[in-house]
Amino acid sequence: MVGAWVIGPGVPQAITAPIAAKVPNIEAIGLVLYTRYVFFFEAAGMILLIAMVGAIVLTLQHRVRVRRQNIAEQVARTPATAMEVVKVRSGQGLGSNT
């Protein structure tokens, strides 16, 4: 992830030139970020990318005794296997042993 920039002869003057007063705020922020502070902006992006990959690596630890999702079993499910009909006698709960 290494990039190289080719700077033209007029770029240093454009970077140090003040931003015109008629430029909207959002456009002024974009001009500043992508000209004067482009290296800091890219460095912040790389740090955020590394932090995101690190968070993913830390949370993807396979643990014992943790139930995993079986996607093939979920996709192959039919209405017959989706639910179980249980007949309960009147006055008797499901967890009752009597």
C-alpha cells in the first residue's frame, strides 16, 4: 500500500494560495484536505484501516462451546422442518412432568 505522487510545477503555488471567499464551506474543506493536508488525510485513513482490520481479527477468535451458525442448514430448511407441532392437553404445560 505504497503510493507515489507526481507533483506538477504549479502545485506548490496552488497549495499555498488562499482559498477564495466565494467558495462554499464544503468545497473549501475538500480543497484543504486534498491539497494542503493530503498526506495527513491518507495517513489517518491508513490508521483507520489498520484499526478496522485489527478489530476484525480480535473478534474472530474461534471459541470452544460456542454454537456456530450453519448457513447450509438454514437455506435447506422447508416448512415441514421449520416448525414442530406439539399437542398439549388442556391444563398441562409443556414443561410439566405430571
